[in-house]
Amino acid sequence: MQEQELIIPNHVAIILDGNGRWAKKKNMPRNYGHTQGSKAVERICEDAYKIGVKYLTVYAFSTENWKRPKEEVDAIMKLLRNYLQTSMKTAKKNNMRVRILGDKSGLSEDITKKINELEEATKNNTGLNLQVAINYGSRDEIVRAIKALSLDIKKNTIEINNIDETVMENYMDTKGIPDPDLLIRTSGEKRLSNFLLWQMAYTEFYFTDVLWPDFDKKELMKAIEYYNGRTRKFGAIY
Ligand code: FPP
């Protein structure tokens, strides 16, 4: 199908997977895979926006990822610091709005500071909306949302009878962001791994064996072609 004939999903979510295996195949250390994975994120942001994607959400670091060896966690945090730093420039150039999903209180102070600065500096940008999930777990997000909601009930700012799905959405990290239309997971794994469980109730899933650092525009187009072959059924019970 020609690119111009395709329906482009408004929101694409990606579980970046396979950095470690990609590096191993090249006899390189895992952290090299993460570095290249981070570059692939930068490239896909540009490609996705050029083809008409408005929202892109990437799963960069989960609440479970802290269990990895300290050396690897430290290297990923360093990459995230660099990423946040360079995003200040690229977001300005590309008119991109960046938001971070996840429990920011669990991150080191300098990273939280960088996140706040980046979110503030890009909040009026009207190009691609990029969400980066860091220290993110969907169950953790739901628990945090329930705690915040409970506090508001206690303060009488909301009544239990008025709680509905829309109210609940206001307490999620993704407040104001439409649900993903398409989820892509690379490296052949077919799991959600605690990613956007609430938000992906009706999302189409696309799995590919390609390892994340090799994922490029061509692979993105394959995912979008797959998406075009699906019948979207909102609210249908399967
Ligand atoms: C996935 O591969 C790697 C992660 C989920 C951790 C870190 C992600 C990045 C460094 C990407 C960079 C993103 C940004 C925004 C800077 P894996 O280690 O699980 O690979 P494996 O399954 O082959 O071991």
C-alpha cells in the first residue's frame, strides 16, 4: 500500500526491547545496545512525526528494571540524563512536546529536575507529543491514581458517586493524552510487561522479531500496514 493511502494511527506506543540481544549478536557489551537503542528512539520520533503520528509513547525504564545489575542501571540512567539534555535542543528544533510517565519521586533529584525543566520548556510545543515512560509500571500508576483520588474524596473535592472512567483518567500519568491506537513490541516477546494496562483496553498489538536498535522507518511502516489491515472495533467485547 502507498504511504499516502494509509490511515496513520494518532498514538503509537512502543515497548523497546532487544537492546541486550542486539549487542550480544555483535559481541558488544549490553550498554552499547542501550546507547544505540537511545539513538533509535531519536530517529523514530522524527520518522513517526513526518508520517503523521501525533503521539508517541516509549517504554524506556520500568519499575521492574531496577532489578538489573547496578552497573547496567547506572548506565541506563546516564543515557536518560543525556537524552533529557539533548531533548531540550531537539524538542525546540522539532517543536516537540515531551512528557514523562511514571513515578518521578523514585528518580534521583537531578533527573527529576531535568524532567521538570524539559516538560515546562516544551509544554506549548505543537509538534509531536512524546511520552517517555521512566520508572513506570502500570499497576503502580493505578495505585498512585487511587491514592490521589482517595485524598480528594477525603478532602470532599469529589464524591464517590461521581467517580467514572473520565474522572479516573484525570488521575493517571496520561491525563490529557489520548489512548494508544497501536502498540509495537520489538524482539519477538509477546507480553505487555505492565505497560499502559488501563490505556490499551482497545489498542491493536503488533509484534516483530526485529531488535529495537534495528527498528527504523521501514519497520514502522510495516506496523502501520498491519494496523490498516485490522478492523477497529471500539467497545466491542471479544
Ligand atoms: C530494552 O532492551 C532495554 C530497556 C527497556 C532499557 C533501556 C532503554 C533504553 C536505553 C532506550 C533508550 C530510551 C531513551 C528514551 C533514552 P533489553 O535490555 O531488555 O534487551 P534484551 O531483552 O535483549 O536483554
